Amino acid sequence: MNYPYGLLPDSWLWTATIIYLMVLIPVLIHLPWKQMAEPGKLHVFLGTCVGLMVLWNMSATFLPGLDYHFLGTTLLTLMFGWRQAFLAINLILLSMILGGHADWQTHSINALIMGLLPIAIAQSIFNFADRKMVNNFFIYVLFNGFFGAALTMCLLLLSSSCLLLLGDIYTLELLNYKFYPYLPLLMFPEAFITGMLITIMVAMTPGWVSTFDDHRYIHGK
């Protein structure tokens, strides 16, 4: 999912940069900076970013542009909301660039594919559950945490591979042999780790999960 420079056409990178800036600037404007700067919330946010920085560097590569690591975008979205989640992904990607694990030329497209896309999927899943499903602790944890993370990872991997197919980087036969058979194995760790962490946090420190409300999901049930 981390596209190295030279893999995709430069025209795609320029287009991605324009879209990226069109998203990033409004996000930075509308972020609740004062609220985020509160010591307790800032420590949780930065600590989560550092933890994901470590996990993102523990990756396995199938093919250039198709490597796997724990993503954490569903976790970030549920904890902080989509805007802060996108900011966190950018900080993580910048740390990878500084560490020599990613190319600055592809930062925009990596931020869109590994950040904005899965965050949008995770936010959509949460919105659906919030509006259409019963407000229940187990539905929140199982649907948003476990199922949401698995579906987000699946759609991200399919989207990443489709982008490479459109660019004639790889053939469908190659992906059918070396990548697609492993999708279920890649979805499970994302679902398990995300679901486990969300369960622990909403049970022990629900204040860390901004989308969770005790009164809606626990009290009065």
C-alpha cells in the first residue's frame, strides 16, 4: 500500500497532490486545535501516533506497492474522528519519509489511499451503525471495531491493487496468484487488533474513544 516513487505515472502523482491539498487544507482549518491541545487528549493522540508509527514499520511486502502492515485507520477514526485520523496518518507517513521507509514524492497519493480512503470507509460504517442499528455496546464493538476494520482493510487492499491494474503495473493473473488469495489472512489481524483495543478502551477508558457514549451504548440498556 506504500507506493514507491517511479511505480506510478507522474501525472497521477500531480493529480493526487491537488486532491490531497483540497482535502488537507479544510481539515487543518476545521480541526479543534484548542481541544486537541489539552494535555490528556494530546498525550493520547500523540501516543497513538507513535504506536502506529512502530507498527507501520513492521511490514511484509508482496509486490512493490502492495505491502501489508497493521493500518489502524478504523481505530483512529473511532477514537478521534475522521479529521484527526487524517492528521495522524499524515504524521505517520511523514515519520516514514524521515526514516527512509517512504518517498516524499508519493506522500500525497499514499495519504489518500492509506489515509483518506480507509478513514472514509470507517466513518461511513460508523455512520450507518449510528443511524440504522440499535445503540448497543456489543454492536458498537463488533460492528464498528471488528467488522468495520476487516471491511476497511479489504476494500483498501482491493482499491490499491485496482489502481495498480489500471496503471498496467501488474496483471490480474499475477495478483490472483501472489496477492488476492491472502486477503482473508490480511483482514483478520486488522479486525482482531482493532476490535480488541476498542473493547478495552470503551470498557476501561471510554473518554479516549470520542465516538463512544456511555449513555447511548450502556446506561439505560
